[in-house]
Amino acid sequence: MLRRLLNALWRRLSSPRMLYGWRTADGTWLTHTRISSATHVEAPASLTIGDHVYIGPFNLIDASGGLTIGEGVQVTTHCALLTHSSHHALRRAGRAYWGAANPAGYVRAATAIDAYSFIGPHSVIAPGSRIGRGVLVRAFSYVDGEVPDFAVVAGQPAQVVGDTRQIDEAWLRAHPQARADYDAWVQRTGGA
């Protein structure tokens, strides 16, 4: 009985949890941002993040090269948001990679995900990518480059396969009271 109780307590204490609130590098407290205790944020001082962001468990958030995550972005689980990559440099240089000042093929580039975008499970966002506003990245996608506002992308490499505004239209017809709020943010200009 005691063993079962201790095991249950251990599972409860060690399982991933959503942590509410995030303090930005400039000291601003984001009350509505939630990041799982099982997500790793590398170089948090280089992360620019909006409020109302959700980042679920088991993600790698690499901000070392500059990462911007806009208001209301959702990152599901098992995703990698990258701002650097050494896989080409390691393969090309082998052991000479270690200690090299600027190995051939090493990439460091700022990445941005604009407001109210959704990153599906098991997706990778490559260094230097820019994902527009209201984008839906489907599960298991590899995004490398520019994704236009309101695109639905899927695949490896990710390709545009739809428009989120078309998806939203049927729901908005059924819920006309939501139209004004939706139109207000969709028509707003600007990035993350």
C-alpha cells in the first residue's frame, strides 16, 4: 500500500506540467503564456514572445540565433523551433568541425512565427524560417523558408495546401457573433 502511494506521488510530481506565466528578457510578465515543464528553451534571453502563447510538452525551443513567437501561437508537442543547425557542417568537416571558428555549412539565422499560428505535433521549423500570421502547420511537417499569412502547410518539405480563412469561414457562418473579433485580428497589419 505504501509503495503504491509513493509511486503515485512520484508520478504526479515528476510528470510534465504546464507552467503559467513567462518573464521576458526585459522583465515583462506574460500572465497568459503557458510553457510545459518538459520543454527546453535554449537561450531564453534571445526569445521574443507574445502573451497567450501555448507551448506543450517535449519541444525544443532554440532561441540562440533569435526567435520571435507572436501572440497566441500554439506549439503542440515534440516540435523543434530552430535558429541554428550544424548537421551540414559536422558531416562536411568531420573531426575538423570541433574548434573551427566558422565551419562550412554552419547555419545561424533568426526564426519568426507570427500571431495565432499553430504548429502541429512532430514538426520542425528550420533556422531562418518565417511563418506568417494565422498559419496552420500540419503534423510531421518540415518548414524551411517563408510561409505566407493564413496558409495551411504540410509535408517534408512543407508546401501550401490551403488557406485557414477558408477553413474558418464555415465556422464563422455558424457563429456570426464571433465575426467582429475574427475580422479585427485578421485585418490587423504587422507581424509577431
